[in-house]
Amino acid sequence: MNLASLNLRMSLPRAERSKWPIFFSFLALLTAFDTIHTYVAHRGDGTPVSVAGAIHWGIIYWLPYFLLVPAAAFLVERYRLNLQRIRSFVFHGVAGLVFAYAHNAIAAVLPSPGKILPAYGGRFFFLLGENFSVDYVLYCSIVVAAYMLQQYSALKEREVRASQLEASLAQAHLRAIQAQLNPHFFFNTLQGISVLALTGERDGVVEMLSRLSNLIRVSFDEHRPQRIRLAAEMEFLESYLAIHQLTLGDRLSVQCSIDADALDADVPAMLLQPLVENAIVHGIAVKPGDGTIRIEARREGNTLMLQVADSGPGFRASGPRHNGIGLSATESRLRLMYGDDHKIEYGCSREGGATVTVIIPFADLRVNSLTPPAHRASA
């Protein structure tokens, strides 16, 4: 979580606490202004009223608002205006009528100065005729103001989430750079390329240099989008795995099972790399003998299932998060991008190792990019 989002969350409770005192103070100020206006206007048109009478009329008119406006605000928040649903307009249209009638019904209960209309029914219809338009416009103004505030709040939330996603992607890029260019990985890769050169495998040297160059290029690409095709993600992952296979040799076997209809799926950029890195570093590398990593992707209805499994020692009893920060960073990114509309599950593979399964909403993302070579099971 970045500082901006933290400050936003800390400021919300304080804003909620200060909202109503400010609102009631504003209403009290309007009551005072209207009372002064009533007094001055009646003196100007030759029908003067006393100061007490002006205050009395001000209380009759404005006191019901102290009860009704908070109720209207609650109703508007509970049933938010939806510009794409006619029934939303109908609901608030009827609510505006109720608001206007309720205001004048309460005002009619209060005793009128001068007893112009002593009967309750007479006072109610007199006040309704005088105030209905203003009351209805006031309710509509509350609805519009609440809608604008909601849109503004949603906009600010999207900006915060976008900022968090950018920071998350930057962190993923940084971790990829560290994984690829830390001294151990870098020198092992160069040593493997040197061995290929000494044995005269010219094509192998060219291929490994090309893959290493591709990893560096993608990692330093600041304009890479947040979401990419699964095919592009697999292309990046193929270069990453090929270099690890060069350094680990026959100890590492990779099996890919990617359904054809999943290759165009929309996935977060560099989603699989930290999962595979975790499987290699904490699975294959720490267990003697040969090891296997299985990568699966398939569409399941409206969701996309991605799974990385290894034949290592599996997760420790203390939980998967203690196997490195890659998994916790992945959890954070998925939570930011999909909210509750995703799953990440940890389990045991059929070889006894660890399994990480990610389930996200399925969406096609067809962009102009190179389709990677066919992914095949390697011996």
C-alpha cells in the first residue's frame, strides 16, 4: 500500500465525523439568513412583522429540514442514482414528492404566528402551495450532489488503485531484474553460454544470448501494459525457463499444458514469473536430483485457471508466504486488480511438491503481438 492510499483511508473517518456538524451549522446559517430576509421583505412591502414573528416563521420553515435532509441523504446513499436505469429516476421522483409532503406536514404541526390558518389541513395545504417547488428542487439537488460526490469518490479511488497498480508493476519489474541479473544467476548464465561456445554449439550460444537479451529488454520496458495476452506472458516465461534449463541442465524438466482458447486471455503482466521463480528457487534447487515444473492454463467457463506445480519439498508448515516475497506480492497485485473476484490457492502437487493455483475472470485481450512457439512438454 502506498502513502497516498494510506492517507486516503485515514482521512475518511475524520471526514465522516465532521460532515454532520458542518451540515447542521450550514442549515442554521440558512435559517438565520432567511429570517433576516423575511423581516426585511415584509417591512419593504408594507406588511411589517416583528422580529419574533420573523424568527417564528424561520423556525417553522427550516426546522423540518434538520430531520428530513439527513433522512434524504441516507436514502440517496442507500439507493444511489443510476443513470442507466429508468426505475432509479422513478424511485427518486416519488421520493421527492414524499420529501416535499413530509416537510410541509411537519411544518403544519408547528403553531403559525398570527393564526392565519388555524386548522391543520388549511395550514398544510397553504404551506404545500407555498413550498412544494422549492422542496422538490431541494431533494433533486441532494440527489444530484450525492451522485456527483459518488462519481468523484469513485474517480479518486480509481486513481489511487491505478497508482497502486503502477507501483505493483514497478515492483514486479524490479524483482524480475533482480532475479535475472543477480550475480549468481548472471554468472551461471554466462558460464553456461561459455560452455556452449567451448563445445562449438554456435546455435545454442546465439539462442541463449537472444533469450537473455529478451529478458533484459522486457524487464526494463517502462511502457509495458499492466495486462497482456497469456501468449505474450508465456513467451517471456519461455525465455526465463530456457536460461534456467541451461544452468540446471537435466535437473529441470518443464511441462506446459496451455489450452489454445486461453492464449488470448487477459492476464496481469509478469504474473507467472514470480510463481515459477518460487518453484525453482524453493522447490527444484533445494531438492537433490531431477525436478519437474508443470504450468497449466485453461478456460473454465467465465474464469481462467492458471497453475504452477513443482516436485520440490512443498510448502513449509509456516505457510507459503514464508517462501519469499514473490507470492505475497502476487497476492497484493491480484487483490488490487480484481478485488474479491479472484482466488489464489496453495496446495500439494502429485509429485509431493507445491502447487499455486490462480483463478481470475476470463477476458479476451487481442493485441498485435508475436505468438510464441508452440509450447510442448519437454523430457
